[in-house]
Amino acid sequence: AYYRPGNFTTGFDTWVENKKFDESSTHFSADLLIDGNNNKTASVVVSMNPNYKYDVKWNGENLEYKELAQGTLSIILPIDKRKDGVLEVDKK
């Protein structure tokens, strides 16, 4: 189930205020709040449709990601400036 398209996983310190996948799991957006984290980053995993490559943005800025399996993206969010924001994943 971890690698199933439409799955989104965060750590205990990340609150998901809102999240949405489209029907084909090629677009994802989430409003997040990272709380109680003294680090400069937070990690999330999002499983998208495995037939495409993706662009990832955090508060409008492009982010790199690691693909754990085809379509399953491990994303490190920089939180040194802000501890809240919008994560967006779109097919290229």
C-alpha cells in the first residue's frame, strides 16, 4: 500500500491541513504545517501514477526528489524559512 498511487505519507511532526490527488494520480497538492521540528527539513513520500515523471514544488519553488520506486517520490521539504506551505506535484 505504501507504493500505491494516491498514497501520501508524512512524519509525526507534519500536519496535513488539506490534500488532493486528481483521478489519474498525476497531480497532487497539499497544504502542510510542520510543527515541533527543530530541523531545517521535513520528509514526505507521495505515490503518483508510475507511468510519468514529475515536477515538485514547495511554496512555488522547484524541488529535487528521490524516486523510491517508479512513481513513488521521497521529497525533502526545506523549512528553514517557513514551517507551512503548499506542496505540488505535477506530471511533466
